[in-house]
Amino acid sequence: MIETEMTLSQRYDEVRGRIADAAVRAGRTSDEIFLVAVTKYTEMDQIRELVELGHRDFGENRVPQLVQRAAMIEEFIRRRAALGQDKAIEPARWHMIGHLQRNKARKLGDSARLIHSVDSLRLAEELQLVGLGYEKPIDVLIQVNIAGEESKSGCPLPACEPLADAIESMAHLRVRGLMTMAPYSENPEDSRIHFVRLRELFEDMAKVGFGDGMFNILSMGMSGDYEVAIEEGANIVRIGSAIFGKPKVEEPA
């Protein structure tokens, strides 16, 4: 019997169902979990289709793509509203989830609702300058290199609280929580120990009162381990291939 490939809508529903099941196992509800659809390898038609399904949180790894896609989706939603194709119009929320270089920070502007990848004081200082003209602080997460992998960005675990302390002194930034990526493994359970460590740090920092009492976001878990992440306290998961399918690999010429 030949298996048919799932549609985007079917994959999306399956992911949402698994999120709901994981939330129940953790004594929570799916309403407490934000699903960020990662669009790094995705075509615009797929993003538009997800918008039509009612999804509004998207994550990008690169600044130029985020800025461009945010503008295109904003126009797409506006056109749908004008044509009466959406009963409840809600703008898209874009998340900067990739490594952010200091020289790209200004180009990001105010296109991102939340920046997940602040990993150094120098980057925080650059974002502080970017936020000078904004009416409210830029919301950021501190990216933690939980396993100390040389190939990954993120501040070391012991440097997390000092970095948060420094951000607290910046009028135009607000630290909202933590983000991490567990080391890659075929077995999702291998990620659990790393998620537990970050959740424990997150809880300790929340008690201190960082972020004007709004230190309440724990972003961890991707397509391979998001259910484990939810079980261990994540309230944002960043999922790409489980929704959009595996990236297409171009055939060699």
C-alpha cells in the first residue's frame, strides 16, 4: 500500500494535537503553549496557507527574510480583511529566532514582536540603541547554550543571570525569559535533561522579578523534541519541518 504524503493542513493539525496531548500530560492546557511556525525553508505560499488556517506566530532565522516576509504577510492579511475573507482579523506576530549579528540589529527594526536570541551584552547594547525611538521596550529572550556546544550560539549557563541584570538597566529592552536548543539527537528523551536544567534556571530567575515581573516566557523545543519540552515547562515551541515538511533538496545539475 502506497502512503500518501500529508498535506500542510494535516501536519498542522497533528502538531497542534500533539501539543495539546503533551500539555495535558504536564497538567496544563494547550492555550498556555504558543506555537511558532519556523519559516526558514518555507515558500511564501505555505506561509499564506497557514495564515488562512488561522495561524499567526511565525519565526525566522535571518533578518532580511523576516523583514520582507513580515511586510508581505501584513499586506496579505490586509487584503483578506478588505475582501471579507477573515471574520476575525489578527496581525501576524514575527519572532527572530536565529543568531542575530549586531550589524543586522538595526535592519530588523520593529518587525519582530519578540527576539529569542540575545546572547551577549554587546548585542543587548546594540538593541538598546535600536529601541531608542520606540514607545515601549523591545521584548527579548536570553539564548542559553545549555549544553556548551561550540557549534551553537548562546551564552553559557552561569552568564545568564549577569546578562539579565545588565539588560535590566537598559530602558529600551525588557528581558521576558529564556530560550535554548538542545543538542541534536534521534531520541527526544535525550533533550529532557537539558530542558530540565533551563526550566530550573528560568524558575529561579522568575522569582527574582526580572523583566518588570513579566519574566514568563520559556522558549524550547523544536520539531524533534517539542513534546518533551512542553512536559518540562516550555510555553513557546518553534516548529518547522513537522508543519511544512522536510526542506526540498535541489538535484545536482
